[in-house]
Amino acid sequence: MDFNFIGTLAILAVGLLVMSIKIVKEYERAVVFRLGRLIGKFKGPGLIIIIPFIDKWERVSLRLVAMDVPPQDVITKDNVSVKVNAVVYFRVVEPNKAITEVEDFLYATSQLAQTTLRSILGQVELDELLSERDKINVQLQDVLDTQTDPWGIKVSAVEVKHVDLPAEMQRAMAKQAEAERERRAKVISAEGEFQAAGKMVDAAKLMEEHPISVQLRYLQTLSEIATENNSTTLFPIPIDMVEVFMGKRK
């Protein structure tokens, strides 16, 4: 009888020992409650001891979480309706707060990200949303990090992934882009004509100062035509050229 009792106690002791030993991984921490009261700092990583039936504990991961923010209907400052989705990168830095300050920190962070996204993007115009996305990402990150700090959560980055524009707005932006390209082409063409006209004026002034350059240019043109065409071409020779050669002969 005594042997059976001792054996039973030994089995119970072994069972309690097994129940009290817990293993916490390197990227996890254990938040322990004793009789409902939070005891000290979180535990882990490694081997921890829990008193069965007295202590309750919750496992919290410290790894970076990449959370998708579902597409949100946003009306921008200039009254354009768009759908915007984003991704939030955050991690738990204070496990005790993440468990005691909020019921479900993952759900709470997701809801806060959605409302913050609609609020911030509603204060900017469409052009700013499309061209200054980095600035908006930083603003979203600052707001979320400030609001999740009491929960022991650190928001490291927020990235706006996609902006879905209405079909009529896409057509309007395409026409605007085409008009802008045409304007730039006309400006570049006008600048080229202006520069070419300036060069021609400079050349005319130079030829006026040195008349012999006109004759040299004439001879060069004759040479180019004779090289490109096999047929015989007759060109009138200016009297000035003849006078130049005749003057040299005299």
C-alpha cells in the first residue's frame, strides 16, 4: 500500500515537473501571470519554469511582421476617389505591454493602419499621392509608430503599394501626359530652329568679312555633287572667281 502511494506520488511529481518545464525559442518571449497578476519581466529565451495550475503564460514573437493593409476607398483632397493598399512592417519590442495593454495587438495594429491610411491620404492631393509617395510613407510610419508605442510595438516602415485610379481619371492623365510630350517636342524644335538661325547669322557675318570663303564653299559644293552623281553637271562660274584667278595670273 505504501509502495503504491509512493509510486503514485512519484508519477505525479514527474508529471508536474514535465508540465512546469517550458522551452521558449530565441525569437520568442514568455509573459507569465501568477494567479492573474503579471510577474516581473518577460522570460526567455531558453528553458523556463512554470508553476502548474498557478501560472499562466503567453508566447509572444519578436520577429518582424509584414502586414498587408487591404485596399481602402480614399477620397483625396482634390475630391478624387481612389483605392489604395499598403504594407506595414512592425515588431513587438515590449511583450508585457503587447499582452496587457491591448486584447489582440495584431488585429488592433491592422485596424489602426487602415484608419490611418484613409485619414492621411485624405489630406493630400492626387498628384502628391502619385509623385511624393516616399514622403507619405514616412508620415504614415510616424503616425502609426506614435499610436502603437503604448502597446509596446515599433512600426519600422509603411509602404503604399498600389493606387488604383478610376478609368476616366486614367484617360484624363493619359491625355495630359500626351499633351505635355507634344509641348516639350515643340519647345525643343523651336530651340533648335533658334540655335540654327543664330549659327546661320554668324556664318553670314563671317563670310561677309572674308568673301573668299564664299568661293571656297562653292567649290566644295561642286566637289560633293560630282562625287555623289555620275552624270555630268554644268554650273555657272561666278565672275568673281574668274577675276580672282585672272588677278593672280597678272
